Amino acid sequence: QVQLVESGGGLVQAGGSLRLSCVTSGRAITGYDMGWFRQAPGKEREFVATIRWTGGRTYYADSVKGRFTISRDSAQNTVYLQMSSLKPEDTAVYYCAADSRAIARTTASARAQDYNYWGQGTQVTVSL
């Protein structure tokens, strides 16, 4: 089992920045792709970004490309999401997720159903 705990959310003005952290515990996440998803009120959970288990390749939703950066510190068992130039439409609960079957994939998945471990979420609110 893997436990994921997000932190770093909060209230920020449009144009500001936040860095989300996801600390993992339990089984090592070696071989797991790590992703961030978000869910706004009344909307479905959507893909934000993911980083391959090799630590190299990253993938982003078009809506955040160029503004968000995902990274992982394997030594600290932590995944980060650096968010810049935030917009009100970025307001959502942000979830960290782990895909333990990533080694079998030739590319990272952007589908929530492919991630089998989830954190409890952290709220990000961007005001005008």
C-alpha cells in the first residue's frame, strides 16, 4: 500500500504562484508514475500533469502547459507541482495520484482510472 498526503494549497490572487507537495509513505514509489489531477465544483476530475517513474518525461494538460511544472524527489519520496501565473479557472481541489502499473505502460496515462492510489486532496482557490 502507498499513502499520499498533499499540502501547499491555499488562497492566492490571479497571477500568483503556489507549490503543492505530495509526500508518499508505505511502499516505495519506484516504478510508479506520479500524477496530479484536479476537480472543480460540479465538474469531473481532470488530468493536470504526470511524471514518469523514470523521473524524466513529463506530460501536461494543455490548460496548464507553460505555467505548471511537475517534479519528483525520489530520495524524499515527494512529488511537487509548481503552479505559476494562476488563473481563477485553476480553482479546484488538487489530488496527487500514483500509478503502480506504470512500468507496463509505454507512455504515461492521463486517465484517472489508471491511477490506483490517491491522496485526500488540497484546495487551491485563485481570486481575481
